[in-house]
Amino acid sequence: NAGVTQTPKFQVLKTGQSMTLQCAQDMNHEYMSWYRQDPGMGLRLIHYSVGAGITDQGEVPNGYNVSRSTTEDFPLRLLSAAPSQTSVYFCASSRSDSSYNEQFFGPGTRLTVL
Amino acid sequence: SQQGEEDPQALSIQEGENATMNCSYKTSINNLQWYRQNSGRGLVHLILIRSNEREKHSGRLRVTLDTSKKSSSLLITASRAADTASYFCATRGIYGGATNKLIFGTGTLLAVQP
């Protein structure tokens, strides 16, 4: 199994540009989520999904959209990038949203918005 | 807002020594999890301790939980250079399901000198 994969690994955008961060998992996990990691802030939840067709907002959802059309894929869209969205983005999945499930993380996408 | 706060923020020890990291949190929890993050990589789940457990072991890892003090500690015994990483605690609240999210602390950066 490849686990959780993310593309691209690095991306530089100009303010106002749009892009999609890709995330895929091959473990048939129901629960998927997106986090951003900023220095001194830990990880903050952006959006999450408990299954195909179901998404919800996390702690910091503004400026981001998600969709979940399949179990495997959970893309994160930046509609109009801002410098405040410069961060490292991690996608994670778990078997379900049970409280006792561990989360499996992808390798991350480092995004810079100029 | 972060639920967990790790202490210390950074720790440097010699190979073979023990490393202890602490995590404090604010609200009642269902469980507390520890994750490791190597530089430039995603997070890896280490161990989960439930709210009704006081101590748990996994290999060279020992986790304690004191719900009365809302704190947890992670002890790594006989440290190795490969243990050099950031360590994060993450908490799940007492209510399960889709409305309950894993909240991460700000992390402890551990450096193990060979």
C-alpha cells in the first residue's frame, strides 16, 4: 500500500491564483482530513470528511474548499491564494471517525504564496 | 485554538539518555495520542492512551496520563539519534462522532546527539 499520497510536494503561487492540492489514500479509509502546519501553531484542522459525499469545516476553513466524490480522493482547493495561506499542508486519513483510530498522514505539500 | 501545550518546546540530550516530554490540555478528553514528525515528513502515530488508563508502554515509549491535572508525559528510554524529531500530543474530546476532532499541540523538538 502507498498509504496517503499528496501532490505536489512544493508549490509557489502568486496572490490571487487558484490551485488544488491532491490527496489520495489506498487503505479504504472512511475519514479524511486536511491540516495546515505553521511555526509555533501545531496542526490546525481545515476541513474533514467522514465518507464520500460528506464534508465539513474544521477550525480554519476560510479560503479553502473541499469535495469528496470517491472514498480514495480528497482534494483541497484554494480559490484565490493569499500570503496568509503560506504553510505546509497535510492530508490524513483514518479507518473511521471513531475516537480510537489513529490517523495516517501524507508527506505534506509546502505552499508559498507571494 | 490549541488544546495541547507541550513542554519543553525543545530538548537536547545525549544518545542513551532518557527524554521526557509533557503535554497539558484544557478540556475533558476521550483519549490522548502522541505523534512523531521527522523533519520535512508527515506525522506518524506512536501511541494512544484512553482517559481511563494511567500508563501505557510501547517498546521504548512510556506514556502516562493524569486526568485530574489534565496532563500527559511521554518518556523515551535509551534514546537514539534516530529519535530526533518533533513530538506532538493530540487530544480527542469526550464526545465521539463527526463533531469531535483531533486537536494537536504545538510540539516538542527533540534532538538526540550521537
